[in-house]
Amino acid sequence: MKTILRSVFAATVNDNLMLLQENYGSMDASGLGFDTLEDQAIWRYVKDFVVAHQHVPNLQTLSTHFKRIQEMDVVDRLEHVATLRPKLKGDFISHLENKADDRRRRLATEILKEAGGIITTGVTIKEGKTERILRGPVDAMRYVMDKAHDIVTPTTGARLSGEVTKDGDDFKREYNRVETDPLAGIGQYSGLQQMDEALRGAKRYELWTHAAFTGGLKSTLMLNWAYNQAIWYHHDVLIFSLEMPYTQCRRILYAMHSGHEKFKDIHEAVPYMKIRDGEMTPEEKDFLFKHVVPDLNNHAEYGAIHIEVADPEKTDFTVADLRARAELIYSKHPFSVLFVDHALLMSPRKWVPSTTERLNEVIRDCKKLAMGFNKGLGLAVFLLFQISREGYKAAEKNGGNYNLTHLSYANEAERSSDIVTATWLDDDMRKQGQVMIQCLKSRDQEPFENFRAGISWPTRRLSTLLEPFVEDIQHAGEAVDGDILEMS
Amino acid sequence: MSAKSTGNPDCPLCKGQGYIPVESKGPPAKRTCRCVLQQDLIANVERGLKRLSKQPPVKESPLLKHVENNLWINASKRWFLPHLRHVALRQSPTWFFKVITDADLMTAWLSSAALKGQSIFDADVLAQAVSLRYLTLVDLIDPPNLLIIRVGVKAARNVAMPEVFLEALSHRAHEGKTVWVWDTPVHPLRDGHLCYSSHVEEFLSDYGKIKVPPGHGPAQAVTTATTGKAQTHVGGHKPLPRVSPWKD
């Protein structure tokens, strides 16, 4: 457990506070404790410190505190623990899982031993102020079922079941954890300001369906979101691309990164088409290979963008296949959001005759994946969905406004999704380098009003496009009038 | 899939980029430059009504302050369209307005009947064959921020016309969205008009009224004052930021 303890405070200048804070969150949620009194004292102080300051303490703070209260054993322990290397991200979670497994094993053995006692001799247990005698096989099995929550609960504390009217303590603990976490209630941001401010990102347990017609920038939005998550917010992401091959996604992401603001004084962005067709100028190639690629590959803080394509040997790629691979990847690289491109290319678990039924089944399974991923830990799932030609035509007549009926050929998209968004663009907007984003459903918060995002076509990079100022509109309107008056 | 920047290369603000970067802690954000805004506004005006941007400019318009109020405007096409253009050019390029006619209302209302294979006895609708342009009346009237209904285009009699018109007005009122009803001095909305009924008149009594005498040119000031109680728009477009950091 000392490695775990080392991973929740900073001891060197190279320690990444954000990742240590994530470790702290996972450890706190796991409910695991420490065996020795010294470790327990350190952990207690770390918890109090995070509650007060919203970040993890460093070695000096801890050391000063324990020296001041004359706890020299704890100071010695602290100095020993500080010499270890902290584990971060997936390594930390795996380590925590192992420790939690040990605990589960011990706990399960104890519970079964107790159950054995109940069957044979009977056991007296305390329930609040009253005492109750459990005796016989029925009581024993009830006892096992009651205690099973603690065993099957995922390590990071997601509850799979419980009795709400007796669960006040856990409820209070959960609230206190949320209150002290500066990122509580915030999901994985897309990088588009209007959407993020309104919906606060894609959250765990939620299925976010994004719909658009062919060429409506579904995959582009997904890749931009994944890029922003990794590069700007430093979270790992996983993409299941069933439409585009791995190399195509990779090319787009490198083209996007070439347009990163940090390179603006070095070179302008390299268009995707030139990378694809091998038509870069020597300067562009030099810039891409010497600046963009090393930065994307070696930057310590960037999250990882894992891209998985369907197994070429398998004709049917189901949500169950996807889940198995995602859980395997998660054990090494705990990603924050899973993107699926797109629903129509997934297969249902069992054969069904119609497209509607097939899609409904896939969407239902995706919602179950969001809820039950990794033994109930949950995950934000972002699913792309193709709108039918009829839906597109209807929206065209409504000024580009989709509604949920345009998804009705797979009615589960409307029912199972927590959030439904859509993108729209016509020829004018394409020329203007703009795309309209709309919210068709939002279960847990107010939906946002339609807004436009900017798109740089050469790199496929989407960016927040803020509404113009009133006086700029007035100025532009007058300028249009002025131009016409001058011409006449 | 490629489209080049639409910015003016000589623009001193954006230098042809079309956008001004906005400071942001996260991924990049930008705001449309004034030079591109002009094109966006013209495109939006055309989306509302084809060829509206070609109307002559007017210096000011009494309609501008009523963008969020229900109005009943009695004016000629020659007067109304330049004023509508003036208003539309002073809204956000994402402002959604649409000019439809009473004939469109009837076509949309009858389209669901046509889909069911029912016989339709309406000369205007039959002339266009069965329309699938809008599957329901709501598809037509609900989406815009400002809906402008031009009455008097429908020529063939249909007894349901006043009721369809009233339904459209009631639906918009229920949704808290603004409507402008536009009739002309030569064919005013009164007894004998295909859209008229006492219920319609009663409904419109709450609307602000602008009456422009026949023969008034677009540049001439309207002497007839607005009457009636304007109904304030409840829902709708988000107010835009007022202060610009860009100075001329």
C-alpha cells in the first residue's frame, strides 16, 4: 500500500499534480484503507488537505505538519515513502485494483465464514442499537446477499445496488467528495464553448448520440473532440472507427496538430490532402517531421488517442466485442470517453431482419455499455448516428433544424440517449467554413440553442465561433447598405 | 471538401482570415470578422426570402424595434420589403426569419391529408399537385424566430383558410414566438378576405399595428403611428454581446 500512498502526494518537482489529484480521487472513491497507523495518519491528513485546498499536498507540507505535532514515526515513514516512484493513470488504477482484489478476497472469506457460523450455531449481529440473532440457512444466505454489495462494487466506488433509506452515510460521503472535487459534475469537454458551457461535457454513464447526414461532419466532430481531450485536457480517449481506417484517422489528427497555436510562429498548418497524397513541400515536410510529430509523440502531458478498427477476421462486430476490447485497453490506459463511429456499422448480438431493429439493439447495448462498463464503473459513450435522406430533406426545409423525429427510423436513439446533438451544413455554410450544431435532447440539463462552429477545411479543425457583437452587426449591415448606395 | 477563407484580403482586422481570434484558456475560439459578417448577413437575408437582399436600402425602419413583438402590418410590397431587408441586415446572421404566404399554410395543412390519400378540393393545392414540402403545418410555422405570414396570396376559396390561419397564429403564441402578419392596402385583411374571420380579427386585436398609406415609397416616413398593444416576445433568440473590442 505504500506505493498507493506515495501516489497521492507530491514529493518531487517533476510530480504532475493533476495526475496525483486523479489518483487521490480514485483512492478516495475505492474506500480502501491503510494497514499501519502511520499510513493511516498520512492518508487522513491528505484527505483533510484536499478538502481544504482542492489539491494534493506536497512532501514538505506533510513533513512540517507531522514534525509540528511531534509524530516522528510518521515523519520517518513519510521520508521512506517519498523515495518511491509514484504510479500514475492506468498503472495506479491497476495497482489499486490488485489491492482491492486482495481486500475482496479477505472480505469474501470472512463473510462466508460468518455465514457458516449462522448456519451451524447462529450469530448475534448489531443493527443500530438493536441486536438480532441470525440462525439457519435462510438467514445465512440473506446475510451473504446483504454483504455482497461490498464485494461486487467496482474499486472506484460505483454502487451497483443498495437500500436507499439506509444509505445516508454513503450519500453524505459521495456529496462531500463531489463538493471538494473541482472537476465534479464536469464531463469530458468537446472544446466547443457553447456546447460545453451548456452540457458540461460527456459524463460517465451517459450515452451521447450525435446525428448528421452523410458528409455532415460526424467523424470530424468526433476526431476534434478526441484531439481536444488529449491535447488540451490531457485525458486518454478511445475511438472505435468502423468507417475510416486507422491511417486515415491518424493523418487527420496529425494535420490538426500542425495547426496548433503553438506552431503559429513556425509554420502554417499543413493541409490534410497534402499529407494524404504525399504532396508536401520540403518546408512543410520539415515542419511536420521536425516539430509536429515529435511534439505529438513526446509531450509528457498529452493524453493518448487510441484508435481501434474492427477485427478484419470478424464479419460481425458487436457491442459485446467492443466492450471486451475497451475493457482490456482500459486496464492499461484508463480513457475518459469512448467514441463509436458509427452505429449503423455495428452488428447486433443476434440476427434481426430489419435495419431499424438492428440499430435499436446496437443503441440499447451502447447505453448498457455506458452504464455497466468495467463492472459498473461506467463510461461516457459518444455514438455517431447517420440521419436518413428524408430527415435531411425535412431539415433543409426548416432552415437546417433537425428534430428527434428525424432519428425515428431507429427510435431507440431518441429513448436511450441522454443527449442527442446534430450537425448541419449547407453549401453556403460550407463556403463560409461554418457548421451549425444543435441539441435535440438533453436529459439532465437545459439544451443549448443552435450555434455555429468554425471549420478550417484544410485541417478539418473545428473551433468555437462566438456570436458577433451587436455593434459589429450594425456596422456590417450599414456597410452592406453603403455598398449598394455607392453602386447606385 | 475544400473551401477557402472568405475573408477580405485587404481587411485590416483579419488580413483575409475571416476571423479574429478570441483569447481562450482551452481550445481556440474566434469571432467572425466584420468583412465576413457582411457576406453572412446577406446570405441570411436570402435564406429568409429569396432576392430580399436586392431590395433598395432604407435609412431607418419603424419595424426594427418590433423584432420581438407581434405585428399586423398593412403595407405595399414596395414599402415592406425594403424595410424587412433593413431589419434582417441588423440581426445576427444566425437569426432565423421566414416569409411564408397563406397559400403555403393551406398547402402544408392539406399535405397530411394528401398523404393519407384523401380527396382534396382546393384549386391552389391541386394546381401544385400533392405537396410533400412540409408534412405538417407545424413543420412550416414552428422553426423560425420570426415568422412573417403574407396574407392575400391565396386566390382559390377554401372554407378552412381562416381556421388554418388562426391555428398558425395560436401555435406561435403558445410557443411564445413572434409573428408578423402582412397584408396590403389593396387587399386588406377584413371581411371578404379569404383569411378573415371574426376570431382572427379578435386574435389580432392584441397585435401592434403599422398601417402604411397606399402609394407610400419605402423612404417616406410612416405617418400612421403604431397602435394596439404589442405582445412581447417570450422565448427566442439569445441577446448578443453588446461591446465590441474592435475599434475602427
